[in-house]
Amino acid sequence: MECLAAVSQLCSARKKQTRLYIIRHGETVWNAERRIQGQLDIDLNEVGKVQAENTADALSRLGVLGRAAAVVSSDLLRASRTADIIAAASPRKLHRAMDAGFREINFGKLQGSSSDCPDSKALQTANINAWLEGDLSKGYPEGEDGCSLMSRSLSALRNAAKLGEVVIVVAHGGMIRWTAAQIESGEAPLRKGVPFSDYAATLVKQPVVNCCCSTVIYDHDSDSFHPEAWFADLQSVSQVNTVKAKDDSG
């Protein structure tokens, strides 16, 4: 296993654009029990392993694995195992790296509690609303704030884009939602402290199933992200279950 910085150096030829396939990890026992995982290291359950295998098969049939240069994941087990299963299905050797920048939100004291607990739900709702209004300084007790999450996730995505023209990223539901929100808001909330767009707010509240896939184009010359689609369900490649990216032309 090579660190992301080392792998980036192996891919020194800078590409004008990179297509990033951002996939949520497979199911864990805590997902099934509706417990808040955050940055606690919970492994895949048997359902999650099958989901990862199905995702690898879908990516293969769609031609993504044959074109991918690298598979990058969070260093948490549920993401790294999902990524390993996907990488193993490739017809050629892929660079495999991990980046802690792709970790789930650190929910601090909420980690391990039920996501249905009224106190947990109230705190999450308060933080979501504050972040959507542009107050990224608000955070979770003994956890992280919005500024930390947004900056590390976008930095990790930019680093992953250096690895080739097609890169697969395996990360976490909360992190993926807020990355989508940032990209759809032109990164303005982090850079300027302004509220997220209305469309971004809908993405934050959109269900993100295990092993769903979002597709983003990163343009190296302009240092900008351009969304193609959010949260596609790859468990059946014949099924179209996608929240389309906003059309900026209209």
C-alpha cells in the first residue's frame, strides 16, 4: 500500500481533466443498526462485502475499471475494504492509496449513539442548518467543525485527481453529501463564508445509499469541479436512480 503523496509522484504527467467516481462504502453492522459511526473504525458486514462486489462488477461492465488509473479511499476499514474489493476486480494493476482526508465527519460524542436518538438528531440538525447558512465554525462536541470537514475533503479530492484521467474514490456518506454541496455552491461557503445554494441544501438532505456513486469532473487548468451526477445506485447498472447535477446553463 502506497501513501497518496507517493503515488501522486508516480503520475507526474498533469492531465487537463480527471473524471472522479466517488463511491460510498458498503454496509456495516452499525449502518444496519442505525448507529452513528463517524470516525470509529467499523468493518463491512456480509451485505457490505456483496455490495462492494456488485459495485466492482458494475464499474467493470461500464468500462470504468478498465480506464481507471487509481483507487483511493479513506483509511477507515469500511471504505478501505470496499476499495480493495473494487481494485481487485480491475483487469490491470491499479495504484491503490489511502487518504484520511476522505474520512467521515468526526461526530465526537455522538459516535456510537443511535441516529434516531432525539438529542443526536437535534444536534445534527442544528449543525446542518448552521453550516448551510455559512457558519462553518460550528462543530460537534469533541468532534470537528464544518471548516475542517470542507477543507480536508476538497483537498483530498484535488490530490486524488492528480493520479490520472479516471480515478475511483471510496469515502463516506456525510463527507460525500457535503462535498457535493460545496461543489454545487462553487466552493463559496468555504472560501467566502456565504450560505450554500438551495440546490446544495437538497443534496445534504438526500439519502445516500451504501455503494452509491457520484461523478465529478476536475479541471486542472481552472482548478474547478464540475458535477455530472450525484448518488447513482450501481447495485443494478440497468437501474437509473440518480439525482442529476444542477444545469448551470438554465
